[in-house]
Amino acid sequence: MTDKTSPEYIKRMFDRFDVNGDGAITIEELKAGLAAGGVAYTEHEIYKFVRKVDLDGDGEIDFNEFSIFWKEKVRKSEREAQKRRQQQPQSAFETQKDKFPTVKELRKQFEELDQDGVGYITFSGLKRALINMKGHCTDEEVYLLMRETDEEGDGRITFDEYILMVAKAVRK
């Protein structure tokens, strides 16, 4: 499992948004990065976020500002995930305890979640699946599940990562 607070990991996340490599994330780069990740936002949310994270007030997010934000976000997500696990031990993906599905069953489930047929589950695909299963879900719930499952941190859930997620759910 990747340490999502390591400097190397944070730098990779930062570089995903800092498209031109100048060491700062502009509002346009932030919008493009969020859109590529399937995250919906309003203009107001973007500007509010930049005002919160941009500590020196220059209108851009440098690596140090991003690093401070990222570490706090990870810590907050971990606390929320821990609370959820304590309150609701059942996985969002219903599996019988102590009964691990066959590879064929896992592949079928994965293909249902991979509604775009691209070989991985995206944020939007996971959100659609959760809405179909639960009737509703928030972006935060989807983000937290993606974060817990996406071992590579690339914003996609591969079949291998999906198997690990199901295995964790069965063990709970």
C-alpha cells in the first residue's frame, strides 16, 4: 500500500495538476485536473478552494501549499473512514461474510462496475454503481471508497485492486 502522505506520492499528485511543470497549479490547471478525474465542481467551489489553500495569496497553489492541504485531507479522510468502519462494518459492495466470490463472479461484478468498458473503474463509474445499489451517494463517499481502494493512486480501480477491496470486505 502506498503512503499517501509521503513526499514522493504528494509530488506525483501535485504533478498531475501542474500540467506545464512550472511549480504552481493555476485555476485552469485545477479545473482540468478535476474534470479529468470526473469530479464535478462549480466556479464558486474552485475559487473558494484556491482561496483556502493558496496561503501566500498569489492566486496559484505551489507545492508547499498543496502538500499542507493534501496531508490534512488524507488525515481527515482516514479519520472519517475509521468512523464509518466503526459505524457500518458492511462494505458498500454487498458480499457474504466468509464467502469469497469466484474469479468468474468477481470478473462479472467488475465488468458491471466498469460501465465504460475501459478495463478499470472510474470515479464516475463507481458513483453510478453506488447510486444504482444504494439509491444515493455523495461525492465524498465515492472519493473515500476510491481512496481506500485505489492502491496505485491513479484515480482508477483496476481488477486487481477490486479483488483486494472485496477480500477486505469479506474479512470484516
